[in-house]
Amino acid sequence: MHIAVTVEGADSGMSGLSTYIRELYQVLVRHPDISRVTVFGPHDMTSWLGGLTKGHAQVVFVPTPSNMTTRSANVIWHQTSWALQLARKYKPDVVHFPVANRRIAYIPGIPTVGTVHDLAELRGLRGYGVLRNLYLRRVVVPMFALLNQTIFISKKTAADLSDVTRLSTRKHSIIYQGIDHRRFFPGDKEQARAQVAQEFSLTDPFVFFPSRLEHPTKNHLRLFEAFMTVRKRLGNRHRLVLSGALWPGAEPILSAIENYTPAVIYLGHVSQNWLPALYAAAECMVFPSLYEGFGLPLLEAMACGTPVVTSTGGALQEIAGDAAVVFDPTNVQEMENQLFTILSNPDWAATITQRGLSHAAGFTWESTAEQTLRCFHAAKTSKKGWKPQ
């Protein structure tokens, strides 16, 4: 099977969207059903997708034309010349839109599959502006009807489509993401702490929050407020460590970090290679987001043997199950209490850690890939369109 996939809109290796594409396709290119993958995307895509060439499938990278790299031009290009080029020149068996809530198109005569990660903008939970919201509502969501198969990464994301738009796809699947258990596993915590101390000069006990600096969706400011109170209650020993890419509109977060330094430390965007050590070295991982379509860091931290404290925003409680301590993301007092309990009660932290290890074991990229491949096969015989409500 020849799969064409566009990786535009996936943040060029700087977010969980990139992780999804990289990890999924690293498995798919090794599957005997896949003979070729044609990848369309930015000129730098091989910097984070180079590993795809190690499978048995032929992988061809096709860079986006240099005059089509701005967001508006790229969106229009996908809808017009790119779609025609696919149909006339490349002729894949299936086209996959792995970030269909950002890039999607109608490809005449070719089955299409789209993965929808989150629809937070439909609920007003992302500050991306009026034009982007209109693009999602008036272009992207109606074009879901043109997909032969739709993949939602959580039940919550699927429910958002029907709750907010009163529409649902005719053929859809809920396919959870996985984790790479060769990288994320419960290693030696003392060794991890020594490595982190040497690389990042982190010698004090710390709480870890791996997420891009996106305001207000990632909820940094409420976390800072809750953490500073917890820190004082515990003798001012702990630090809050942040990692992630800078996002437009992050100025309020950066200003707060400056005010709370050295209690709050921002490492910037950290290489994926350092995440396992940072998880393992942390006293706990906190994830306070107002909304997430999935929440991959929860599972990564659990797999590393680190207790997780997470909000109930979006799909986070769905993904965490009973293997994390949860709080209302708008309730600073509740966030503070749950953080304090984990950091001050070793027995409870150990219980949550064991639950997390068991829970995370059930998520693999191999399973994600097998289910996705079934959707590719099903797309060939599926009809397009909406299912009546």
C-alpha cells in the first residue's frame, strides 16, 4: 500500500503532534502492508522524521514549495494544487491527514483518512484569533465530511465534534496514542537525578511540567500560584521545572517566570532524548492544562515511574484513568492540595506510581499503528459524509 501523508501543521518537531506522526510512522514503515510512504511537508521535516527511512517501505520526502510556507498560503495550496498533484502525479492508495484539525483537503478519486487531535478552539479554549477560528468552523469541520475514515485520539475529541457542531462522522474510530517503552521505562532514579543535575544544574527536588508555553490554554499562571504556596508549605525546597517551545502570546508566562525565579525554572525546548531522565528525576509530573485532546506526557511520566498530578481538562482524565491524582484546572486551591498531598505523602505517591506503571503498559505505538492501518484499509470501501444525528 502506498500512503501519502502531509506533515504541515505539525509544529516541525516541537509538540505532541510531531511525536504522534514520528512514532506512528516509525512503526508503519516496518509493516509488510506498507510498500511506500510519500511525505509532504516543510524543508526541515527530515530533522525530526529522518528515522522513517529505516523501515522496509520506500520513504520519499517532498518539500513544500518555498512560496507556500506561510500559514494562509499553505492552507490554500493544500486545497488546490497539492490536491490535484496527488491525484494526477503521485496516485497513492490512501491519503492520511495526521493533523486533520489543521490541514485537510478533498482529493478526487483517492480514499482519505484524517486524525483529529482536538477541537478546543470550538469551545473558545485557545487564543488563536478570529480568522483561525473561522477557518476551523467554516473550512476544516465541514471537510471532515469528505473523509472516508476519521480517527479521533480520544472519546472526548469525538464528543466535542458532535456536542459543539451537532455533527458526527459516518465512519470513525477512537485510536489512542502509544508510548515508546524502549525509551520510557522505570530506570534508576538516582542516576537520572545525577544526569539532570549535570546537564541542567538541577540539584533541588523538583516538579516537572513538560509543555509549550501557550497562554492561557496550558494554565501556567494558575499552576505558578498553586506551586508557590505548596513550596512554602514544604520549606521552600522544591522547584517547578518547565520545558517546551515558546508559543505566540507567551509574554504573561515569561513575565511570571521572571518574577518567580529561582523557584520556577524554564529550560526552553528540551530534546526528546532528555525527557525520560527529567521524568524519572522529578518528584512528580504536573499537567494543569485547561484542555488537551489526549495528554501524552501523562503516559510517558507514568511509564518512567513518576507519579502524575493532572487536571481534568479535555481528555486528560479519560487518558489518566485512576492512575493519577486529578484536579479542576480552574480551581487553584484544589490544584495546590493535590500537589501538596503527592509531595508530602510518600506512601500515596508510591501507590499512584504503581498504578501509573500498570496503566501505561497498555499503550503502545504498535497497537496505534495496527488500528490505524485497519482504517487505511477500510477507507477504500467507506463512503464519505456525515451521519444524521
